[in-house]
Amino acid sequence: MPRVDRLRVYPVKGLDGIDVEAADVTEGGTLADDRTYALFDSDGDVVNGKRTARVHDLDTDFDRDTHEFVVETPSGAVERFDLDDAPKRAEVWFSDFFDEDLTLERDDRLGYVDRREMGPSVVSTATLREVASWFDDLTVDSVRRRLRANVEIADVPAFWEDRFVGEDAPGFDAGGVRFEGVTPCGRCVVPTRDPDTGEGTPDFRETFVQRRQETFPDFADEAAFDHFYTLMLIADIPEPSRGQTLRVGDDVRED
């Protein structure tokens, strides 16, 4: 039976995600600890992978209980920050690293997701496996880290998530949490890069678009897709499901 196989949140926008066993749905309809923090420059623009490949130089981790954020640099140096009690120290360090005057902001209600009116991103394990097969040197985990989804669903076919957008598209339920598709996720430059080194994969976008078009599923509404450089579902969690908890292992049922 389809089930939630993995949950991943990204505590600081643009930096590494962490796998979690459970995540509460916030009042804004996102997952707790997902993009809760973000770094902004003096113009109010966010620091992320679209803007700079330097995010790939950092290995990061996050303790959900203490909100301690751990950063390891390419030299092996490790820094630890309390993002709540001492945010200024983190601001100074990241400003120095990115060579910009940055501030650290926090939003518990919604987080700094790209699409502020929408909720979690969803992909199937089979989709990740299929995309990895398009490239000689990519693993499933590399694709997973490139695409940066929140919710991964097992025991469904590749591109299962595509069926939830378009005219008369169904929704699905995961452990009592309702998901309704909003839009397919158009991709940016980030998936083209190795998540560890930041190096670009040659002809990634061209290969991706060609293979995506060739493998586009019959059960999806192609009219809901603006182009084929698209992968992953951006969903909405309606208000009645907000405040509930999503867990790894939850059964998934379509309408």
C-alpha cells in the first residue's frame, strides 16, 4: 500500500535538509522546521542555491529540540549556532562566509517557502529512481538531494505525484492529513548541480527535458504543465488538517 517513506525539512532555507520521523503541520499549512529560518541581504533578497553555488560548500545539521545549527566548512572547521538565543553570531559568521551583510530571520507560522501561499512538496521514490536512471553517474540519493522534496511516497509508480494537478485532479490523505495538488514544480538551476560539490552536471537540463517528455505518464493532465523542466508536486494542506502530525509510515489513500 502507498505510504509516507521519508519526511525531510530544511531548517535554514537554501542549506541542507534533515530527515525526520514526524512533522507537525503549521497553521500556515507547511511542515514545522521547514525553511523556518532564512538569510537575507540588505535589499531583502534571500540567500539560496538559485543565487549562489556557495551553499554547496557547507555541510549543515540541525537539532530540532535545541535549535542548535551545526555548520562544517570545506576545510573541516565546525561552527555551532543557537539560532534562537544568539542569532547575531550566526549572522556575523554567514555574512563573512558569503561576503555580504546578512540578517537571519525566523517565521514559525509559514516558513520561508518559495511559494508562500502553498504547502509541502511531494515526490515518489519511484520518480527519484527513474530520474537517476537518466544519468550515468547519479544515484537516487543524489537526485533526492537535488530536488529537495518534503514528502516522499513509496509503493507508487514513477510520476505518481503528477496525477494531482489539472482539471478534476484528485487529492490524497496521508495518516489523516489531507493534501490537494496546486501546481507542478518548475525547476531552477539547483537540480543541475552536484549537491556536495556544486559542480554542474553536463547537459542536465537538456537530458532531463527530453526524458521527461518521453516518459510523461498517461494518467497526468499535460495541460497543467507549462513545460517539461518540471518535477515534484507543490501541495496545499487545507485548514482542517493543519495542526495535525504527519509521520513516516503513514498510509496514503487517494480520493
